Amino acid sequence: MLQSLAALAGVAAAGYLSICGWMYFKQRELMYFPQGTRLGVDMTDYTIARGDIVLRGWRLNAGRDKALIYFGGNAERIENMRETLAQWFPDRTIYLLSYRGYGASDGAPEEAALVADGLAIFDQVAREHPGQPIAVIGRSLGSGVASFVAGKRPVQRLALVTPFDSLSETAQAHYRWLPTRWLVRDRYDSIANLRGYFGPILVVRATADDVVPPANTTRLIHSLQTRPQGVDVVQLKGADHHNIALYPEYGQALKEFID
């Protein structure tokens, strides 16, 4: 009996370790969803060269002094936000660049590359708008990229939409039976990254968010409330992770905060 139980325990342990190993090596396929965002190069009008790859996207309201950079969500077709953002912020030139492997951009997504691209985007926008304020909006996955950029560059105002404390903690909340926080390589630790940012922050959260658990957004907010500048929080009652942009209060909150 004892030998049989030991054998079963050994099989179970081996199976568990196999699942952990599979999750570790396949994690980026499970983390990033660019497939539904792909489109032709000819559909974009703005590029940034990054070594041997090119990031492609759009520039809206060209010629304005002030600028706004939008970092979209995972699997978000950011081109769908072009008309909306142009209307919300008519006095800013708006930049939307697809992540590596998304839209018409080259390459493959991973944290180190995406946050480095984020800095490169900010630097190019700063060169095109010398001495002018640059605001940043980051939605979902983009909140992690935006938080990194804000901690490293002089972002005027930072809006985080459906954000998380870190992607590793968010993954742990979804896979409680796995040691996910130790397996995840792309961590997007927004709490740590925002320690270097001292400008105004807005957090827009959806009360029915089914992708970023409420506790993960709440931990981020609590960490920001300790700053002397504090944090503005807008809660959209009934909104979920995917339909938040359909709520009029969403655009109103962003417009009032950014401008």
C-alpha cells in the first residue's frame, strides 16, 4: 500500500512539474495575443526604426504642439481608437504604435523589447515636439509599458486604464495552483516602475473586470496613494475589461485629466 501511494505521489509530482515546465516555455504564447491585430503595412502612416525591425502605426492631429502617446491592450486593435482619440484630444498630436509582432510591426513581443520600444517612441516624439508636454495613456498590457516609460522619462500626465500591480501577480491570481509568480519572465512590475514617476496619475478601473482581478488593481492604487501627489481614481460601474471604451464616463475622465 505504501509503495503504491509513493508511486502515485511520484506520478502526480512528475505531472505537476511537467505542467510547470510547459507553462514556463510556452508562457509568451499564452501571454501575448497579436494574431487578431495583424494588418498590412500600407494601412499605417507612421514608423519608428528599431535596429533591424520597424514599428508601425499612426500619427493623428499632426502639427499640434503638445503630444499624446497611447499604449494599447493585449489583443487590442489600436487603429479602432484613432477617430475617438483624435476627437477627444484635438489640441494634441497623437501617436499609436503597434507593439512588436502586433499590427504591421515587425518582431515578436517580450517585455524587455516592448519597454525599450516604449522609451524609443517617447524619445522620438520628444524630438518632434521639443520642449512640449507629452502625456501617456496605457490600457491593460499598455499600462505596464506606460508605467515603465513614466518611470524613466519626463511624462507630463499618466493615465492607466484597467491596470495591474504586476503581470506576474495577475497571472498568479488566475493560476492559483501553480507557482506562477516565479515562472513568469515578463513581469511588468508597475508598482516598482512607478516609484520613479512623480507626475499626476489617473487610474480608470472597470468594476466588472474579468481579466485583471480587482485585487491587483487595488494593490496598485494603494501603492500610488502613498505618494505626496496621490492618484486620481475613476471607477466605471458595470464596465468590464473589454467594453470600457463604450462608457461615456471613460472618455470624459481621460479628457478632463489629460487637458
